[in-house]
Amino acid sequence: MSIIRVFPRKTSMTPTDGLAFVGDPPLGKQLTFLEKPNLPRPEADEVHVSVTFTWDKEEGNRLVDAWKEYYSVVKLGGPAITGSNGDFTPGKYIRHGVTFTSRGCPNRCPWCLVPEYEGPLRLLDIAPGYIIQDNNFLATPKHHRLAVYKMLQEQPRAAIFSGGLESRRVTDEIAEELRSIRIHSVFLAADTDAALKPLQSAVDRLAFLKLRSNKMRSYVMIGRNETIEQAEQRLEAVWEIGCMPFSQLYQPSERYIKYPRKWRDLNRKWSRPAAIRASHKK
């Protein structure tokens, strides 16, 4: 079955193949691939509009109506609509190279959408890919992690743990597991001041990765129940610990917050490694 996938917005995870589109259908007469292989609006059996963020639901519904002008079967889905409880198909709704080996998370952090979207932790069949996007990979059992490492050793590119590694779960044993594979980068997290001490412990154990480099990064959620000064202090603390901060403005599930310019400027500075390094040169 030929399926066009449509997304309300482009992200770093959006597929880039010829059947993936962002926004409205392109203009032009609808022909078959044989008649004109490079036509921007190909024939398809179905169109799937995939909505990742809850604040894009209205746009998702609009896109369904727009694509129905040209295709008879248009379906609305995605994590914000139906959750993420299904199996994972590489390259279908997320670009090739990205893989999920588990869904869900055993934690219930009050700011996190994973419990609502995906529920408790469950294992998936391991699909090939070098970017591990699991929400809590280290919460999976050892036999599963070892199978994932074996898969990663067969990939042409070094592993990226962009889903995030929970700092509290980085033990000496986990550090030795990670040392056994080629790693491009790992992401930890410091979303609260209480997360700084576990982050320091994790960084110490992962010292074989270069400190303050793109190999050792940390998500830092900012803007939730704090002042801009408090947010910047935590970002500086993450830098001092030895991680390269990656700032993210907090967004609740029920609405989209449009932050003032000062918050946006702070987030921009602390999400760009070059800008961070430049501001810390003595």
C-alpha cells in the first residue's frame, strides 16, 4: 500500500522521502509515477496526517480537509491523537536512522507527556538504526540493552542516544556497557535543580566521553515555575558539571506558550554549542 505522510511542522525527525510532506498538498495535476516520476503530488492509496504535538491538533484537522480535496482516504493520527502504543516502523513517520526499541517510561515526571502518550515501559522488536530515541532506554532490562548494543555495532554510523539517558540509572555497569560501542553523542537531562547531583555522578562515570563536547550533552527544560535568572543558573551549572547544555522551553500539553523575547533569546543561546562556547571563552 502506498501511503503519503503529512506533518503540520518540520522537525529534525521528519521523514525526507518523496511521500512525506509538511503542510498543504502541493499544486499540480495528479499523475502516476510512470507518467511523471518526479511529480510533487504522487498517487497514493491513503494519506496519513500525523500530529506529534497537542497544540497542532487544529492544524492537523485543517490539513485533513486540505488533502481530501485530492485524495479519497485521509486519516488523522499521531502521538497527540492516538498516543504511541503501536509498533514502530522505521522511516514511516520518523526519518530513517531513528529507531525506538521501547515505548513509555516507568517514571511519572509532572511535566512529561510520555505517561499520557505512551503509558508504562514496554519493549519493542529491535529495528535497525543508529539514533536511539527511546524515552528511557536505561530502564529496559539488561538482555534488551545488550541486544540493542549488538544491533548498534552493525550500524555504519556511531550511536546517538538522543532520547536521553536517565542520569540516576547510569551505574558503573551501565558505563561499561556504553564503553563497548562507538558513540557519537549521549543526552542526559537536568530539568530541575534536584537533577544536578545525579547528572554530576553520571558525567563522572561517562568521563571516557569528552566533557563539554557534542558527545556529552544534557537536555535542560527551562521556563516551568522559575525565573529567567534561575533558569540561567541551572544552565551554567550544567556547563560547569561538564555537559554541553541543550535548552528547551517548557510547553504544557493543553496549550502552547508564546514566550517573551528574553526567554527565547536565552533558549537560543543555550541550544547552540557554538554560541555557548563563545560566551565562555576567557
